Amino acid sequence: MRFTTDATSGEAEFIGNGEWRVVIDGQAHRVFAAGPADAPWIWYDGVVYRPDVYDRRTTSSTARRDTTGSLSAPMPATVRAIEVAAGDHVSRGDTLLVLEAMKMELPIKAPADGTVVSIGCRVGELVQPGVPLVELR
Amino acid sequence: MFRKILIANRGEIAVRVMRTCREMGIATVAVYSDADRRARHVLEADEAVHVGPAAPAESYLDAGRILEAARSTGAEAVHPGYGFLSENPAFAAACADAGVVFIGPPPDAMRAMGSKIGARRLMQTSGVPVVPGETPADQSTRALLDAVTRVGRPALIKPSSGGGGIGMRVVRADDDAEAAIEGARRDAEHAFGDGTLYVERLVERPRHVEIQIFADTHGNCVSLFERECSIQRRHQKVMEESPSPALTPELRTRMGEAAVAAARAVGYQNAGTVEFLLDPSAALGAGDQSFFFLEMNTRLQVEHPVTELVTGLDLVRAQLLVAAGQPLPFRPERLNQRGHAIELRVYAEDPATGFLPQAGPLLLYREPRGPGVRVDSGFSEGDTVPVHYDPLLAKLVVSGETRQAALARADRALGEFVVLGITTNIGLLRRLVQHPEVRAGRLDTGLLDRLLPELTAGSSEMPEPVAAVVGLYATTPSAVATPGHATNDPWNSGGWRP
């Protein structure tokens, strides 16, 4: 099928099994795509592109923080240690708990000074991303 | 020869051992946890036995359940792979007691090398050079802090039993030694069930060069040459090669002799690896002080295929023959390194977010093929990478006539490796093999960390062919491959299939 982007136009054909052939100015390119329609994974020339996630990439292993002040795991992980209790005052950078995934320890640190309102996990528990682990105020 | 063996492991190494078993007409028994019900190693085995929940301590580390699986299936021997129970002398001894052959060294040799302090003492009396370090008898945090002071900073803190970089911590001049000691102890207790820690002086900018040795039960013990594994991140190897660009024939001979002496000192049998630090600052002609004994891995190594590609041997086949009491299946005088081999470890991890391990479904998974390319992996398309285990996805091993040819082949093969659904380090590996320092062979164990900013620098620019497919993908229903379940759910190991 014919396509046009901001910069160029050409022919693209879906081959099957995730593979696409894109021809621009006579030059053929191999592309693979998979995943949800609104959030695809795309491979081209050995590099993987995630067009939907460019803007929400984080650059550290610190926890995700949502607007209510609770911290959640950045990935599925096992809780290895809980370093604080409800009512504790913590400073920015203090280790709140330690997660472990795939043989790696991931300390979850306080993103700001505050007070621990509640702990939402137990040592040994397998936690999923997005589930609140510690609530800070 | 054995008629049936049990492989007490999972992932790529279990699959790799089974392949050799099939070539030798040996039936295979897999063991698996709840998370691995439909894992590759289970599907490729002749029989499979469930041994417990996903947590390693309750399944792959449970010696009792594994031996019960061997007994109930009539397996005559157990291959432990690497990690898990592979360096556990109590397990090896329990195998012997149960009348099952442990495919590896005798428990006493494992015990001697498993204790880092005992191994060092033994090496010193056997004339093998060692780096300053100690395992304090008093394992209190205070005593360990004193030990850090004695060996001097930078110091390394690591589990006394164990290996593979698990639990290891570096303490530099300004680092919090107490936090490092406590973290290492937690890791050691979790991974090995033993929190004893070892503290040693860190040799700066060393190369990691190890010697593969092989010993049989007839008194033969030989060196199968070196592998250089200087490209590491957090003490986890990322790229390994043979020959090492740093060794002269003379140094190779000396290191090989030291490795064989180390193995003989503990009455070693079967495959083993003696790891050395090679000190580049030692003046040439400084005698034995240019390399130091690090540790001996009393098992098959992750990177053993590198040695297989340069020597032409099948190390697992040799392991099985030697375990069955046969002599080394090769003539030592005919051994040599032919061409050059390089292994690259493909990890399910995201270099852009601090190397967070990734778990999830392999929506698309296409391994490279072609001349001089070998891929050892434990996954295939549609599988889910579980959260509970090591994030090693595959080992890409290439060989070529020369180091430069092998690097070009690695570059080509990495450029053909398609993995969609979870983030991997493939892009990083490709930039690594293209890097001038790597091409020039100027390696040390800190090189990868120093190159990381350069190797992970991302371009947000989307090439035209990608932009084209982004636009068309959503409107081409036949092309959209969507998993039917939450992508990060480790309990759903079935995965999506097209």
C-alpha cells in the first residue's frame, strides 16, 4: 500500500508473521512490528522503537510515583526488606524498601522528605507494577 | 554410558545439555517450577517432573525434590548446569548417597574451591598467585568493616559461597561500607542460604582471563585454553572471547599450567574453570605477579561455547563421558585454538532505565542464523520471560577466522536478532562490538561501565521506514498481534501464540 509521512512517501507491504517490507526511492527496508495497535513494538535495522513510550521513559530505577503520593514497583519484583514503618519521618533519598527481581536488588528511595502513612506490602511478597507499596505524605 | 539423566536446571543451559544427550542417545528428564510449566526446557525433554513453586528455594534449589524426581524417573545421573545446585557439595554428596551420578567434580573438590579462604590458602601452597583478601571468622558488620580497612580500598565484598557476581559489592574511598556489607549479606543468604562474606582488595583495571580445564578419573588434567571475559557490568559477564587479545603464547602456557596445578591441588574431576585477574600494570617480565587466582568455578560455565567453538569439542559430551568413568575423549597434544570465538549475552533488561530486568511475553522472537553463528537459548516466540529467574535470554556465539572477522559476524548477527515484546540489551551489544576500544582489544573489567553513556545514548529520531509502519500498523488488522493477557503477568506462563 502507498504511504506518505511528513518527510517522504513510498510503498509498504505487510508480508506476514510480523514482517513488513517498506520501499522508499527504490531502497527496500525490512521492518518487524508486534504488540497492541496503539502501542506497537517496531524493529528496524537492529533497533527497537516504541513510538508510544518515548515521552514516558524514566531514566533511573527509582519507583514510579503517582499523584496521590504512593510509591509502586517499576517492575514485577519480590519485596526483600522494608526499612521504614508507618509514622516514620523520611528524607529525600532514604531507602524505604528493597525489591529484588531477577537476582538484582532495587532500593526504593524516598523521592522527597515526608512521613510514611502506610506500608502496602510484606517481606517476601511478589508485587506488581502500579500497586502501591509505600504511601508518603 | 548413562541411559537417562536428569537436568537440574532451566532455561538455555538445560536445553543445551539436552541437545548433547539426544546426540548420544541418552533420555532426558526436566524439572520445572510453577512458573516454567510450558518452558522450552520442559517441552524439549523426554520427561518432566514438577518440583515446586516459582521461588528457586522451593523448586530448583530443593535438593530433596530433585533427587526424588531422579529416583521416580530412574535417571542414573544428574547434570546441574550452572547456578542453582551446581556448586553445592551437599547436593553432590546427596546424589552419591542416593546412587545417582553427579555430573561434575567430587564434593570434596567443590568444598575446597567453594570456600574462598580455603581455596586461597591451598593456591598459595600450590604456587598459584593470589590477591590480598580474607573471610573474617567474626562475620559481624564491625569485623567486616575492619577487614575492608585491612585489605584497603577499593575493596570487594562478596558471598563466600557462590559466584556469578551475585551479591558482590564494591567499596571505594567514599562508599558506605556498612550498607554494602548488609546488602551483600542479604543477597548471600537469599541466593546461597549462607551469609558468610569475603572481603578482598580490588586490582584496578584488570583483565578477567580464565582457563577452562578438564580432568578425568584416570589422572589426566588439561587446559583447554583461555577465555577473556573482561567485558562485564556489575561483575556479570556480557562478552567473552577466545583467544584473549592480551595473551602471548608464553603467558598462555604459564596460566594454563597454574590452572592445572590449581585443579590438581583439589583432586578435581570433570569440567572446571580457573579464573584469573590479569594485571595490566605489572611490568612485563614481572614473573608470576602478572596474574592472580580469583576463584575456581566447579561446574560448566555459561560461556563454555566459546571454548567449544575454538577447540571443536563438545564440553557437555566430555562431561558425560568423564562422569561415566571414561578417559578424556580427546588427545591433549592435538588441542589448539582455531580461529576466534565471541559470546554475547542477550539479557532481558533495559539499558535506558538502569538495566532493569524485564519480564513479559516474546511477541516476536527471531534468532540470527547463517555461517559461524550459534544461539543457545531457552525461549521461543510466544513464550513469557518469567520474573523469578536470571534475565539471560540467549547466548549469541560467533566464530571467525580472526578476531576482526568474528566481531564483524557478531555485528551482523546482532543486527538480525529480532526481539519484540520485552526490552533487551541487543542494541547495546551491537554498539559494543562496533566500538573502537573493543575492536582494538583494549579491554579491562571496567571498560563497559566507562563506555555505557556512549553505548546507551539514545536517538529519539524515528527512521522513515519505522514511521511508515507506525502509521499503517493500527489500520492493518491482520498485522496486529496482541497478547491476550496482561504483559507483565508472571503467573501466566502460557504466553501468546499467533
